[in-house]
Amino acid sequence: MADDQAWQLVAELPAPAGFLHISARRYRMPDNSVMDWDILHGGRTVSVLALDHEGNVVLAEQFRPGPQRLLLELPGGNVEEGEDVLAACLRELYEETGYTAQRAEIVGSTWLASYASHRRYAVLAFDCVRSGRPERQEGEFCRTVLMPYDRFLDHVRSGELTDTDIAFMCVDALQTRALVPHPQGR
């Protein structure tokens, strides 16, 4: 994919662009001292480990401005205000990859970080099939990649996935439920 060639850094600005919302919270500590803490604000997000009929993981390859390179990631994104987490999962899966799932379930959730208000949900999706063309949002330039489950496990361990904790939650749920996918004929 040549999208990493199309993303050219043209400037580094001294203030946020507005995509991330950061504030400072002042706390009185147990020893009566006062400290300020930066807080990254956000709502709920979802990431989905989507499996097709052959045990492949459906991934979205896209350029990420933090590491400044293409990454193979779990499809996902923001849960809109009032939107159900599973509905958001299925919407994001389709928007980014063009795939739909026959079944999906939430298998866990976590905080983004100790300094963030984002609640992140881990979802497993099963029997995914390509149903149409992705409907990517502004700023999304991604390519759908199918990866065999065994290779996906190596990918998770590689540190080249931004939602590693979510991936591990999903892998654990698959293993706990003895649902680990195997290629056909195995």
C-alpha cells in the first residue's frame, strides 16, 4: 500500500489540532500537597477481532501519525453518543473493511490509560464476510487485510499493533471458550 508515501509531514504545530481533548485536573493529595495532572478526555471506543469462515483475522492497514507508519490494526473507532457498543462495532467493522459479522459479543473492556477517561471495549466477531465496499470516514485511508490466526498471534506479540491489550482480551476469550480458529481441513 502506498498510503505511507502519501502522508507527508509538513509541519509540527505547538498546540493541539483539536482531535484530542486535554485538560488539567488539580488534586489535593493525602499529604495535603496539591498536584496538577493532564487528562486525555474521550468517550467510549471499540476494537474488534473479526474472524472469517476460514479462521482469518480481518485487519485494517492504515497510516498512523504517532509512529508515522503503516500499521495492521483491529478495526474499530468511537462509539457515538447513545449508540450501543455492539452496533458501533459492526458499523466500524463495515466502514473500515466492508465486512459484516453474523455474530458479535463484548468480551471485555479497559481504560485507555491511567491519565485518560476513554473506556475501550473488546469485541469478538464471528463468521465475517465481505458484504460491500468500505465506507471510510474523512482521514481514513485503509486497506483490508486478511491474516491467518496463527500469524495474527505473532503480529500481536510483535508490538506493531496499537490495541494489543484488546487483542489479548479477545485471544484469551477465544482460548478460554475453546473457540480458537483453525484453517479448514486441519
